[in-house]
Amino acid sequence: MKPSFPFHLNGRTAVVIGATSGIGTGICQALLGGGASVALVARDINRLKHLERSLEAPRRTYSVSADITDTFQLTQARDAIIDHFGSIDLVVISTGIMVGSPFEDAIPADWVSMIDVNLHGLLYAAQTFSSDLISAADAGGPSDLIFIGSLGSHVQYPNFSVFTAVSAAIAQLSRTLRSEYGRRGLRVHNIEPGFTRTDFGRNLNHEAARAHWRHLEETITPLDPADLGRIVALTAAMPTGLNIAEMVVLPTEQD
């Protein structure tokens, strides 16, 4: 039996962008377990509806389809969530793709796709919901913006140079936004997982990158997305005067 954790999110309204990914689903489960209402956001509405049914909390879940790289769709999703729940005070951005190859063999179009989702999309989503989070903080309640980054911001992985560069950009963005919004009561967090049990690396299209992923699978027991979800929930449940600003979360076997 997995241990329980004393986090309490009763009355909070969360948005999880990338809800149907492995990590995103774990986050949704943990936030609901803490008592929050959760808006599930991802591109595929059929997968969203399947997830919503599996969570078995119809009064506290709401599915909205949106592409994180499309600001119009994000704005429509935000408006629908406000209409349904009335307010938003917690946003988790858990979307991302990973491509890898030796730098000289890389396909620039793959870089563009990754940067569009991992960085541009994160920027668009954070800005779309920023006014709601600032309003929640101005009202004196808890308010949290949580990025799911990557260990890659700290580690130089051969064949993943652009992915790690984008991960470092996300880390620096979180620091700058904390400087901008911390005194206004909005907490900004960056949680950086190591090797995790997801489909994240399943579509790598270069043998060097696939070999790296196979090595991880053969030598490391991956993190459970449900445990990462609990870490997100605990982060949001901290007293309002305490900000877990950055956290690297690793499998014990990963150095």
C-alpha cells in the first residue's frame, strides 16, 4: 500500500495542462486526493473524457481540449474553466516532448517542435492564466504556478543538447517570475523529475537517443508518476509564506 500524505487542498481550483500524460495524470489524481477541483487540459478530448471517468470525481473534474501552442485555444479553455468553477488559484504545466540526436545529425524541424511545445507553449499557458493567479493572490489566498521541468536543466546529456537547453530556460524563467510575482503572493515553482515511467522517450527517432533511453530502462527503476503527483500536491499545500521554489526529484539509482 502506498503511503498517504497530509496535504490539504480543499477549496482550491487547479488547472493541469498536459493532464493525459503519465505525470499529468498522477498530478490530477493527487490534487483530487487533496480535495481540490481540477480542470483537465490536453489536446485529445477523447483521452480527456476517459481520464475524467477514471478519476471518479465528476463534481470536481472538468475536461477542456486545447493545444498549448495555440493562444486562442488556451484562452477559450481558460474562459470555459472560469465559467465552470468560478476561479483558478493553481496551475500546473506538465506538457513536453523530447527529441535527441548527435547535434550534427539533428533535424531542425524537430527542434522547432520541441521548443514550440516545451517553451513557447509553457509561456503561452503561464501568461493565459497569470491574471487569475494574481487575482487569487491579491485576495489573500494561496496561489501557485507550477512548472514540471526536467533534470536536464542541470545535466549535460550527450545527444540531447537542445532539450537540456530548453529545460534550463524553463528553470531560469521560473526564477525570474518568482522575482516578479513573489512579493505579490504568487508562488512559482519548478519541479524537475529525473527518469520517470512515462511514454516521454518512446518516439525518439535517432538510434543514439534510443540507446540512451534503453540504458536508463535497463539500469534505473523509474519514478512513479503518482509519487510526482504527491510532490506537486504537497508543494501547493505548503503554508502561503513558504515557497518550494525548485525541486529535483530522482530515482534513488540515478546519479
